[in-house]
Amino acid sequence: MIWPAEAIWEAVYPQLPDFTVEVLPQVDSTNSELMRRIRAGQYEPTLLVAEQQTAGRGRLGRAWHSGVGDALTFSIALPLAPADWSGLSLAVGVSVAASLHPDLQLKWPNDLWLHGHKLGGILIETAGVGDQRYVVVGVGINIAERSADGLATPPAWLHEVLPGVDAGQALLRIAAPLVQAVKAFELAGFAPVQAQFAQRDLLQGRAVTLSDGTVGTARGVDAHGGLLLHTAQGLQTVTSAEVSVRPTPMEQG
Ligand code: BTN
């Protein structure tokens, strides 16, 4: 696999001095590796791509599986000091989707969907060192068709809409706009991309069930990225990172 590391670096470094791009044939998880480096005192802004992850992680402690060549798995670490962190995963999703294809949708708070199936996900972690906070933004995207073995529902893959685009080309499209989006978020938060999220909002108007049992109808997201849920008790804002959301199955009639 040929990675356009230099082209990526050229596109990103004007926004991030000291930026480096690194490709590893194998690592447990690009998020875990960058978090370890920050804790070890390596603070240079870094984009780390893995051709294979042996212990890829998703939200809520879930595993994220991919095989060599069938997915793009990368993380970006950089110092960040937003006034309000809420909505960052949504802003990242908006940027990644906009870089790839108009058909991509976003499932609150961090999933990328395509044509009714999950295409990828976002995992954001932060570490504080003194007064400085560092963020690690991890993105995983299915590129080529693979077996749906072991998955409850079959996934989507990017080749459905961008045939022939490999992981490196996808990363070249995503990287610079993503860094720009994260830097813009640092200055202005989620509100400026709220309308763009709404255009790709998979849950909008759908009956959903939260993992804590709450049921309601999704009514978009607020200016801080909270999920607005119309429930029997009225309009609730869901902000907890600890809940998962699934469309309520249609009643059999
Ligand atoms: C999710 O679906 O809950 C998020 C999946 C995020 C996967 C990416 S792959 C690159 C980075 N490294 C990881 O271990 N996870 C993220």
C-alpha cells in the first residue's frame, strides 16, 4: 500500500507547525498509541495511520475490527483549548462526511452511515498535561467490502460510492479539512456547523431508544451538539457520552 504521506503533510502543516505524518504497518490502536505518547511527554501534533490495528477501540469500550487494506484507521493528536468541548465528535463527523460524499449521514454522536449501514466511527479522547489539554481524534472507515461475520448488522463500505478510492486517497481527502475543522471548533465551538450536521442527521424525526431505556422521537441537535429528544415527559436534551441510541424497531402489524 502506498500512502501519500508527503502530500498529506504539505496540506496540513501550514495549519499545524511541527506536524508529522506516520504510517505503521501494525499497532494495537492508533488512539491508544497517541495517548501513550502524550502521557510519555511526546506532544508534537501527529497523524498516525495504521495498516492494521490489533485492538481497535470504539465508543463505550467496544472493539473496532478491520482487516489489512479493507479500512482506513487513523488518529490525529494535537493540543486544543476550546472553551466548550461539547459537540466535537459531531464537528469531526461533519468534516469527514463533507470530504467524502454527499450520501454520508451522521448518527449522533459519532457514527458515519451510508445507505442505511454503518460506514465508520469516531473516537475522541483527551489528556491533560499541566494546564494544556491534548486531543486524540480517531477515525475508522470501512473502505472495501468484507465479510459481515460476527457483526449484528452488515456494514457499509466506501467503495459503494467511491469505487477504486483506497485508504490513502481517502485520508488525503479527509486530513487537511479535518484539522481545519478541529481548529475552527477550538475558536467557535459546534454552533457554526449545527446546520451542516442537520443536513446529514440520520436520526432526525425517527423513533429512538436510548440504552438507559428512554424512548422518544429525535428532533435534531442543539447548538452544543446535544441530541434533542421528544419524549412523553417533554423535550429532553441528551448529552451523556455514556448512552447509545438505536432506532426503535417498527411494530409488527
Ligand atoms: C465507534 O464506532 O464507536 C468508533 C470507532 C473508532 C475507530 C477508530 S480506528 C482509528 C482509531 N483507533 C481506534 O482504536 N479507534 C479509532
